[in-house]
Amino acid sequence: MVAPPPTSATILGGVQLQRPTTAQRVAELLRERIVQGELSSGTQCAELQLSTALGVSRNTLREAFQILVGEHLLVHEPHRGVFVRRLDVDDVRDIYTFRRLVECAALAHPASARGLAEMRAAVAQGMDAAAREAWHEVGTADVRFHVGVTAVAGSERLDQAMRGLFAELRLAFALVPDAHELHRPFLDLNAEILELAERGQADRASLLLRRYLDDAEARIVAAVQGPSS
Amino acid sequence: MVAPPPTSATILGGVQLQRPTTAQRVAELLRERIVQGELSSGTQCAELQLSTALGVSRNTLREAFQILVGEHLLVHEPHRGVFVRRLDVDDVRDIYTFRRLVECAALAHPASARGLAEMRAAVAQGMDAAAREAWHEVGTADVRFHVGVTAVAGSERLDQAMRGLFAELRLAFALVPDAHELHRPFLDLNAEILELAERGQADRASLLLRRYLDDAEARIVAAVQGPSS
DNA sequence: ACCGTAGGACTTGTTCAACAATCCCACAAG
DNA sequence: CTTGTGGGATTGTTGAACAAGTCCTACGGT
């Protein structure tokens, strides 16, 4: 087995510098608006209105829609339009079933040190943000922590799937009143999980994580079915 | 836990009857061509050529492209075109890292009987197909078996992610000479895994499955780096 | 009051033609 | 052998147009 000749990609560390296409930029902008809750669940995205507002053609906008539909952030109802996805209780349960399986398994069989480093960085960021009472950033750090947990498994595709899941979850976060209250109690728990994981106590870390997930799921389920129950 | 009220979706079994849009049908057609290997890895999909061949406009075709790019079956290089994705060794390893984590964890903590039923049906189909020497169908049954394993976890999103992963994997299957030889030895193993799972011997089933995955990964990695080594 | 229904306004689905931006290749110059 | 430099082909993006479908409303029958 001979060493492969160094390509420009390996030299440059695999970074790809390609200006995003208009559709990608539009998708990115809409994605941001959606996960930030500025476009709330169920909102219709009218083509003519949005395309003129963004200064792009309908065709380009429709390409952007396809991207976001593929990410489950928008739903497409033929001849009716595209809408910001609305999560129901089953969706939240489904997402947490996914997270429980993947995150707990990742912690139980650690394979990548990069994931641990991410977890460490996320805990630090969360502590710091809490000290400054920057609650929104605390939430960001919490998400980062769990993406880090997933990264412990060492699969790029798994990481990406998890990032997609979190984007979906934010649709539900928006329904939780006092979103900072959602993440605040988990700061210490994350730190504890990290410490166990670093000491090689994989099983205890995994168990603690499961408790976290059960708790978070219950909170969000309650928020989603909210006043209706 | 009370039973949820039956919605129209549950009554109708969740089937949604909406004629697919043209872009969706084009995407489906191309997806089929790709996973069947009729469009081999690296092939460029020229817009003008394809759109005239399919009798659709370039704009519609580009919407279809966005769908398939989102499924990682096509890659888009701005101003150069879209190409059928080419999997390298790292991709295969990444996919199998994903599968190991998810499938083994699913078997270890069974949560859905529907998954077991799928596994059973897949084993039966595989045996039957092998008896008829229908090797292609044996491969289909093998894939079905492992989607069934994933379904044991009980998350719709996880199932979908796994189906997407298998679509990608077929890009690599096409590189394996004698694809039926790839699946043939696993018929009995699948049956054995199923039996262990049904008897509640989750750990042993999970262990056996891990051996399967390691073996399959090695074969495909060898095929992908193939003649170059 | 309660359907059905027939319009009509509006939105989405799809195509087409055009132009701008970019890539690719062949060829010439150093 | 490397480095410009066209020019041709492909992709990126737009605007207009029409077909197809949905939603709303008013009308008529019962």
C-alpha cells in the first residue's frame, strides 16, 4: 500500500472554497429565520411575496425550498404552498428516541477524541455564558454539547444527521416559554457527564445522559401539547 | 398513558394521497437509475441533455437535483455540474461506523415489535429468493433485513436515515464484482440474529450483528479501493 | 338554516427564452 | 514546459407566460 500523492485538497486541509449558489444562500437565510423562531411553525411561505422580498426569482426560491424540505424544516403541500413545519408530540418523541439511541450508544462506546474535545469546549462555553447571564448562548452551548456527544461515535454522517435533528427540535424549543429555563438546569449535568466520560466511566455517563434526555423530552412534550391538554 | 385520539392519519394508516410533483417524479426516476447502477459513479448529469431526454424543463430538473443532492446521491459543483456521487474508502468506513452504532444499539435495546416482524419477513424473502437463485432479490432482502433491525429502535426518522444510508451504500455495491456473492453468506447469519433477537438474547444478537458489519465493511472497502492497491 | 355547486380570484406548477457568469480546452507566446 | 488568451459550451438566474389546482363567495334548491 503506497501513500497517495498529496492533492491540493489534502494540502489545504480539505477546505472547499466555493461561493454558495443563490439558492443555497436563500436556504441558509430561511433556515436561520426558522430555527430562530422568527418564522413560526405553520407559517406559509408564499412564493411571490418571498421572492420579491428577497430579490430573487421564483425559480431560485423554489430550489431553496427543496433544500429545506429535504431538511424537514419546511413541508410542501402541492398546489397549496410550503409551510414552516409544525412538530407534534409524536415528532418530539421520535426525535428523542433517535437521540437516546445514538447519544447513549456513542458515549458507551467512545471512538473519537474529537468529540470529547467538543464536549469540553461546550461545557466551558455554557458555564461562561451562564455567568454572563447570556441565556440564549447557554442554549447554543447545550446543543453544541450534544452534537459533541454524537461526534464521539466518529461518524461524519451521524453528526450531520444530529445537527439536522437539532434544527428540527428548535421548532419545538420556540414553543417552550422561558427557553433559558429549559437549558439552565442541564449545565451541571453536562459537566458531570463529561467528567465521567473522560474518566472512562462510559456506562455511568451513558446512564446519566439517558436521564437528561428523558427529562428534556418530558418538558418539551408538555410544552408542545401545552394548553390543549 | 392514555391512547391518543385517532386522527384521520391514523385511521387511514398514515397514507398521504397527493400526486407527486414533476420534480419529485424526476428525482425518483433518477434515484432508481442511480442505486441500480445504471448511472455509474462520477457520471455527469448534463442539464440540457437530461432535461430534453426526460421531457422536462431545466428548472424542474434542477429542483429534482436539489432533492437528490440532499440525499447525498448527487454532488453539486458550482458552474461545473452535478455528478453521481463517488464513494471513497472513508465514506464506506463512515457509513459502517454509523450502521454499527445504530443497528447494534437497536438490537440491544429492542423497543418496537414492528421491526422484528420486518426482520422475519426479510429472512423469509431472502431464503425464498435464494432457493430460486434470484440473487438480486437476495440483496434486496438483505437490505430489508437491516432496515428492519433499525426499525426495532422505533424511530421513524432513524429508519429514514438508514434507508438513505443504504441508497448511498448501493453506490459502492455497484463496484463489488458478483454482488450476489456479497449477500449470499449472510442469509444464515441473518436468520441466526433474528432467532436470538426473538428469544430475547439481545446481547448475543447484537454481537453477531457487529461481526456481520465488520465483515461486510471489509469486503466493500476492499472492492472500493479495489484495483488501485 | 343547510347543503351542493358554479364561478372567479389567486397561488402554485411548469415551461421557455434570454442573458450573465464561469469553466474548459485548444492554441499561441514566452 | 509553463503561462496567457480566446472562444465555445455549460451552468446560474431571471422574467414572463400559461396550465392546473385551491380557496372563497355568492347563488340556488330544499
